[in-house]
Amino acid sequence: MNIKFNWAAAFALAAIYSFASMPAFAQSVLVSAEEGGLVPIDGVWEFPGCSEPDPFEPEELFDEKEYLIFDGDTIESRVVLYTSNDGSCTGTETVISEKFPFWSYGEVTSWGWAEIDDFGNVVFVPPPPRQDSSGPLFAVPIVTNLVIDLGNGATESGYHYIDDTGEDWYLYRNAGEDDAPTLYMSPHEPLRKVDIVFEPVPGCEIELSQEIYVNGDTIMADVFRLSNPTAERVALEVKVWLGRPDETVRSIVNIGAYGFFRVPAETDFDLGPLWLGRVWPHKPRGEYELSCRILEPRTGERIAEDLNEFVIE
């Protein structure tokens, strides 16, 4: 596949040296809770346990922990990868992060607590116990529908309920798949609110205009974001590459290997769109990848990455 480099993106990279983004502040989103009525969902919520690699998934190499971080009207999905692979979540950490706008779509009375079996059937279960050990949670709680903006007109919605009766708060979500939410609440694996203060890390983000391209379509990354939310100017090595169906790889952006590329503090730039050309009949069909990675230039340590697949049919 022939690639035409987007010189506008290159010039935008250079502009990072002299510009910085302005901070923004948003009001907290409130979510239904057992005792407090509506409470702010702001903070770090931890998925239970440490996930070790699935032996049947060869691309999974490291232990990982997952978090949701709510801040005003923004939700961050953060996955921390560790160099361990035995379920201990130890060793050097690498952060993979995505941020999305979200909002409350209001409160509604749930249909109770249930789980969805392998055949899609609803199986009613008792409410989980309150954290203050005074009995079960409400059998039919009033829950909050949160809607996440995934970009390109796509959204994801789900129902949420907080047990705020103990020292630890727990966030329950609806039973069923994310793309088919139900009003039944799941008692299993609630997220726990934790007192973790994550040190901000630089990041890169690519958002493709489509997941599937056909003849005549223009392959484009609507979003090509580079950020340094830290309080210090940092040297970064930035790589963007295109993977093809025949497993060959072409470099699109490769800058900072010798430590000369320094990104100012509190910087967040969207350098898109990044144009990759049009789909003509002679283009190979199959699965492609357009991804980015940020490295520490002296050690090569991976700081962040964003992996994206698309298909040409």
C-alpha cells in the first residue's frame, strides 16, 4: 500500500516546542448510591484482581491491572502492564490509556440483580451485601445510566450503582454485554474505589475515521494526539507505524531516538488528521494496523502505546 506522508502532521509536531494546552475544568458527574442518594463518581476505580496472560492468546505477554478514572466529564480507561506473567502484577509498569467524554443520562429504577448465562438467559440472584454489613443492598435500586462518547458518532451506555455504606466504596454495573446493556444489575466483580494517585505520563492516541474501508474510501486518522500531562519538559521517542496484511511494517513517524525531541509540560496536541491515501482496486485486502508508541529515548522503556486495527475489504 502506497503511503503519502502528511507533512502537516510533521509541522504540527514541530509546533509542540512552542505551544501548550490550556487546562479545563468540568463539574463532577453524580451517580446513584445506596446511602448518599447521588454522589460524585470522581476518582480511581479498580477492577478486581490481577489478570495473567491467556495461554491461548499469543499476543498477551504480561500481567495487567485495569482501572477506570473519572474526572469531571472525562473517563479514562487505564491498563497497567507489568513485566511479570504469573498473576503477581510485579515489575516494570507500562501504561495504556484512553480517555473519553461521558455524561449522565439520568436515573431509572433497575429490574433487580441478575446474571446472564451462556445462553443469554436472565438468572435472578440475591442482592450483594452492603459494605457496612447491615444487610443486602436494595433489591431494585435506582441506578444511573452513564453514556460514553467513543468518537465517530459511536456511544456506549451502561447502568451504575455505588455502595457507599462502608469505608471502601464499590461500583456495580449492569449485567450483560456493553453493547446490549440491561437494567439488571450484576452482583459480580464490582470496582473498588482506591486511594491511588497516578503519576501523569505522556501518551499518544490515534483514532481512525473508519474500522472498515472499501474502494474509493480515504484512509485517515481523524485524531493523532500527543500529550505530556506532567509538570516537566520531557524527552520522548515517538513512533507511528503501519502494519500490512503480509506482516510487513512501514514507519510513518519516528522521532526523538537521540533524546533531542523534548515536549513541554502540560501539553496536549491533536495533530490530525493524518492522511494515509485512498483505497484503489490494486490495494491488498486484509487486516492493517496503525499504531503509536512512546518510549523513554535513553533506555527504550515503553511509556505508552495505542494499538489500532482496520480492515480493507
